[in-house]
Amino acid sequence: MKEDALTGMTAAGGSPQDAPAPRLPTEICGRIIDHVAAGLDIAYLLDGNPHLLALRSCALVCRDWYYHTWYHLRQRVHLRDRDNVRSLSRTLRDRPRLRDVVQQVIISGRASRQQSMVQHLGLFTAMLAGKLLALQTITIKDAEWTVGSMRMEGFGYLATFNLVRHLEIINVTVPSIAHLAHLISALPGLSFLRLLVVNCSLQKHPASLVSLPLNSANLDSIDVRWVAPAIEEFLVRIIQEASRVRCLEFGVASEVNIVSMGSRSQTLLDAGAASVEDLQLWISPNLSASGSTVDAAVERHYNLSRHESLWRLEINLYHPFGLSWISHIISRITSKHLMAMSVMFCIRADHAADDVDRVLTMMEEDNILVQLDDTLQTECFANIAPGGVCLGFDHDGWLSYQKLFGEGTSFRERCNQWDELMIRKLVGCNGRGILTYVVQGLYESR
């Protein structure tokens, strides 16, 4: 009887193996995708970002998942030519919901990391003015911005992007300081300005004669690294005369001899001495310089003795990691408000293991950590918060440990060596509970 019943059930419904796989309701699938997208920060949408990779995988599951993922993947839009601008304009017309999705627009030339003409800059402002209601960041990169790239009325169109808070100009040659000032002034809500590797092609008049942007007083964060002298001079005026900059990132080009160069870097730092609370320095040190030479260079270019409001300091050192710079910079700090300080060694993707080994060897052989520990026990650093002193490694990208260091436990072994070295050399900091050590920009493949 049981056999007949089983036979009848099999005949009617087929074998259990032939039964269709259960499907999740569409609403549940949507929530899964939304949960994955919640971890996506468009400020770090690099190719190896695990959140981005997961979202792209979701888009390949099926048609329903693709359409739900489509909007999340368009929080950042990259426009490389006029056709891209026109295509985005048509898509916004056909899919109005996208107007409330796009948060960042990147305008660049066709070739990555190579400057080329951006004739579509003016077309972007004219065609998309008032159509990107959630836009927060405008990035111009890998571009040669000529006088004809955007007419004066184009700056007026930019005012419609009233939610834009961030302006990034990366690897760009601007026509003049006046054009740069117009661009900044055209964004009424701007509070963060980033200029990385920016040059100026035409500068007929001194930067001191260029009118300051109307919204200079709104700028509270400036990131300026490796820019033309005229641009540095212009930023000094913004910080001194009209701005209340609280966060400042500053870097000097590695090809510049920091010992013999003028004191532009110190001038810019001094401009924000009264207001800057969060300071990040990006340094490509000259390893061959002697201790006395480094001390003189720091006194002239990175002297923080006037920064009495400073509460956080981050020093980023590029290869070849001149460790002596650390103590010379920190020993000049006078702020009694300092609560956090970090030193990050920026390792190179193609020399990761060598770079970490180099720092470990230098730290072991040099007395720099003991000197740093002694300095941090003085009264000036009495208010540092628990875990407020951080030393570690950073890498500009999202790469697994295996890709950087190869298979096996070599990376973990190096981390253990680093931890042991910090505990042994920074006795005072460790005893106070203010020491921590990290590795940023990396994730572990599972």
C-alpha cells in the first residue's frame, strides 16, 4: 500500500530532484541587494572594492536582480566624452528615478591617468543643470581644461547643483587661477575642496589679484597635494582671509628637494594654524638627508608649533620611509588639545612585502620608536585618548593579502612582528593604553 502510494505520488509530481528550486519573493531579493549596497561608499569605489564586486555579482544573478542593482551601481557616473553626457541626459528622461540616485559625477578625458581635452565639461553643465537632484560630489580628473571647455554662462548652470558639497580636481591643468576661482564660487554649498596634481597653463596676473570665491567662508576641509605654486598661493589667501578651515591635508611633490625649496609649505600650514583641528601630512622623504638636515627642513616646512587647536594629526610616509621625520615633526607640537595621532607607511602594491620588511628593519635598528615614546609621555600629549596613537600600513586600493604578499602566512607573520615591535619599543604608550596598530586598504580573501 505504501509502495503504491509512493509510486502514485512520483508519477503525479515527478521525482523530488525534478522539483523546481524554491524562489525567494522579489521583495526579499530587493532587501538583500539593498543590504549589500548599504556597505558601498562611493568615495571608495575602486575596482577591487569587495562591496562593489558583490553588487556587480548580484547584477548577474537574473533579470530581476539586475534591474534592482542597476540604480545602486549608478550612484557614481563617469562621463568621458560628449556622447556620455547625451546618453545620461536621455537616461534621466526615460528613468526619472535616476535623478534622485546619482551622487557623484566624474568628468574626465578618455585615457586614464593621462590628461586630455574635456570639451564636454560645458555640455555637462548646460544639459544636466537641475536634473541631478542628489548630486553631492563633482570630480574633474585626467583633464586638460582649456579656456573654451566651458563658457562663462556654464558656471552659472553649476549653481543649480545646490547640494554639491565636494569638488575634486585630480591630475588636471586649469586655464588660470581665475577659472579655478569661478568654478569654486559657482557651487554655493561647497564645503570640501580637493586639489591633487593640479597645474596652471595660463597665469597672466598674480594669484594675489584674483578675487576670492564668494563661498570661501563655507570651506571647512581642503586637501591640497602636489599643485602649482600659484595655486598654493591662491589657497593660502582663501585660508587666511575668508575661510574657517578645520581639516587640512597637505603634500609636497616627491621630486622637489624639500631642503632647498622655498617655504611655501610652511606658509600654507601657518595660514591655517589658528583654525585647523585635523591635519594630514603626505611626505615623500629624502632618505639620504642627515638628522640635522631633516631637523632644519622640518623647522622650515613642517613646523606645527603654532597649531594650538590641533586635536588630530596623521603623517603619511611614502617610500623610502624616512623615519627620522616622525620625531622631528611631533616634537614641535604644542597643542594641548591633541587626542589622536597616527603614522601610516604607504606601501606599494608591487613591492608590498619588501616595503613592510624595510620598515620593520628600520624600526628595529633605529631608535626612532623609543624617541617617539619618550616624546609622547610629555605633558603636551597627556590628553591623548585610549588607542589614540596609531602606527600602521596603508595601501591605495582594495587588494587581498594574498595578492600583495603571495600565498601562505607571510603577511600574518609580518603583522605579528609589527605588533611585537610596537609593544616592545613603545613601552610608555602601551602602558597608558593609547597604542594601536592597523593595516588599512586591505581585505582578507576567505
